[in-house]
Amino acid sequence: MARNPSAEPARQEGGMQKSLSLFNFFTIGFGAIIGTGWVLLVGDWMVLGGGPIPAMVAFAIGAVLLVPIGMVFGELTAAIPISGGIIEYVDRTCGRKLGFLTGWMLLLGNAPLCPWEAIAISTLLTDRFAEFPALAWLRSVKLYTILGADVYLWPTVIALGFATLVIYLNFRGAGAAAKLSSFLTKALLAGMVLAMLVSLFTGSPDNAMPFFSQVSDTANGMTTEATSFVGGVVAVLVMTPFFYAGFDTIPQQAEEASEGINWKKFGLVPAIALLASGAFYLVCIYAFGTIVPWHEFVQSSVPALAVLERINIFFYIAMLVIATLGPLGPMNAFYGASARLMLAMGRKRMLPESFAQIDPRSGAPRKANMVLAVLTLVGPFLGKNMLVPLTNVASLGFIFACTMAGVACLRLRSTEPDLPRPYTVAGGKAGICAAVVAGAAIVALMVVPASPAALNGVEWAITLAWVAVGAVLMVLFGRKGARGASQGEPSAG
């Protein structure tokens, strides 16, 4: 087994359970990436891109662009396997302020996905389950309307039940949460196989034609704004970081790796999870884009379910169950990753020191779990129209942090050449530079006003408010943290 001596201080200091295997880490990452987005939004991807083919090309390019970033996380984590390690990597190479900003932005990329998935469950119950006459009671009690979206009592209660399950498992520790991820990975793969079989036996590749075509007046109110095949690819491409976000949850829980884990193999896990997720998305887009002509397919509010309902009621029910379980994977993984980020920031005194407390029985970060529990339980009350703003804002936070991880990896090669590295990025510094360039290009597409994928006013307001809160926390805790570090108090490293 390839061991990593750099892991020993973290093991001695943290008191966290050491129970996660390589397969556990893969299912955590894969489950975080593949939630219910492919069921709820596959039709929107086709409309946005102008067809299944542009959408597939965009997701393929997105995976290729992010694989170098996955390898960067693999190298950094295998070398410095601690919870919330990205804060340590950037702090160690670029200074405390950038370390805090990177951790804070990654929290923006991870933490909102817990309520996002809770909203997705409520939306699915409201828009699809309630269409069954026997389940019409799901929409029998309307609570209120928020941002133009109706919120109903019973879908909210059920979504809260799912959220409570995830919260409970994470309070029990990483091992309990990992079992849920393993089960959900198998369920999601079953959904992919079902869609592919239906396509093979009832569909035709001709249904994916033409390669590019503008669409308007869909059930979801979306239209194709791109005017060319390339424009359609770009329009979908800038959304892909959100739907690939999740591989970063693997390194956030590295401190809980089982004793004797092979760190060289561990370094490959983020990239493998990315590639597996890319293959999953491509298969699903192709399958649903060829069951019926895609122009016809996108006319339903949740077309992936509507088309199966027309073909076979049992297939429809099976996919409905899988789609309802799907959000638990990302919610579970991002809950755990966000808690470990807060733990790392508490250790670094970038947040109150109480965030560094670990439950002596479960090994879980106690205060961070409490904060995330509140955030997650708020989700079902926000309404489905919060999905898109949270999607784009989380994408920016996630990809910014990934870019900074690439910068940190590159600088560590120069400043600490003797650091034990069980796994290294293929291509050396050139491979790391590719990760930095890929991340910076996607960030530019989201922040440059002239870009077709630039954030809108609401999204900028959320982002700037988040950065402002972070700036206040940095002022309040920055000096204290720097002083504590100079006095030899323990830190994340």
C-alpha cells in the first residue's frame, strides 16, 4: 500500500472516524455529481443547446476540461489528506486572505446544493407525482407563492423528511452517510440502464436530428437563444460545472480515509468519478433524445418522465422512484463536504473556534452539522424558482475554488518539491496549468458582462452579498487566527 506520512499529524489531531474506502470515496463523488438534474433538466439542456447533439458535445467538453482539475485535487489530497484541505492548500501557498476567500467561495459552491436538492424533491412531487389522480392530495394545501412559484404543504413535508434523513446520517458520522451514497449510486445506474433500454427498443437515432434547431414555447417557458451549433454548445457548456460539481466532495473528507488506504489510487478517484459521470450524462441525453423526436420530447415540463409514462406505466413509476431518491446523493455528499470545509475554517480560526469541535462519539463536526441542518431544512420552503439562481451562483463559487486549487498545486511544486506525493498530475506542471486555464476560462464566461453566460442581476446580488459576509468574517477572525497560528495553536495543517 502506498502510505502518506503527511497524513499522520491530521490523524493524530482530528479524532475523526477512519472508515472510508476507495469505493466509498467514488460513490460519494459520483453520487454528488449525479443527482436528479438529469431527470428534471435533460429537456432544458436540449432546448438551451438546440438539440441533444449540442448538449452531448457540451457535457463531453465539460468533463474533459474538468478532468485536469480532478487530477489536481487528487495530487493535493494524497499529499495533504485533511478535512477541507483546499483551505490549507491555498493558505499554504497564497496566503491567509486567499485561503479564506477560496474556502468561502467553495462553501458558496457546495452549501446551497443542500437546499437545492430539497427544493428539487419538492418540485418533483408537486409537478409529477401530483398528476396521478390518487396523489392529487399532494397539491391540496397551498401554503404561499414565492418568486412566482407555488409552495404546497405535503410536498414540503415529504422533502423535509428526506432532508431529515440526510441530516441524521451525517450526525452519525461519515460511515453512515457513505452507506447511503453507495445505495443511491446503484439506484442511479439502474435509471440510466432503464433509459438506454427504452431508447434501444423503442427509439431511433433519427429522433436526435436535426443537429441544431431553435425551439420556443416549451412547457417550461424556455427558448433556444443560441443562433448556431457552436453557440448552443457554449450555452450548455457554461452550465456543466454545476452538474459536475461534486468530485470536490471527495478530498473534503480525506481525513476519514480508512487506515492503510492506497493514496496513489486515491489520487485517481476524483478524475474517475468525473469521467464516469460524463459517460452517465452522455448516455442519458442520447437515450432521452432518441426515444421520440426531440422537438416533441421537450414540450413537457418534466419530459424524461412524461415520455416514459406514455410508453409504459411501470417504467414511469420506476423512474419516478429513482428520480425522487436521486437528490439524496448530492444532498448527502455536499452536506458532508460543506461541514468539513467549516471544520477546516474553524481550525484555521477563519470561523469561530467552535466550528472545529468534533463529536467524540461519531467523529462528525458538530457545529457545522447544526448550521447545515438549518440551511437544508429551509430549502423546501423557497420554491422551485430559486433553482436556477442557486445553480449559477454555486457554479461560480465551485469553479473559482477549483481554479485556486490548481494555482496552489502549481506553487507547491516549487515551494515544497520534497513534499511526499503518492499521486501526481499527469503531464507535470503542464497538466496543472491546463487545469488553471480551464477553470479561469469558465470563470471568465460567467463574470464578463459581454458573455452570453454572464450572471444576471439577482445572481450577482447573491454572490456579492456572500462575499460581503465573508469580508466581515475575515475582519472579525482574521487577526485572531493569524495571532493564534503564530502562538503555535493547532491549525488544519
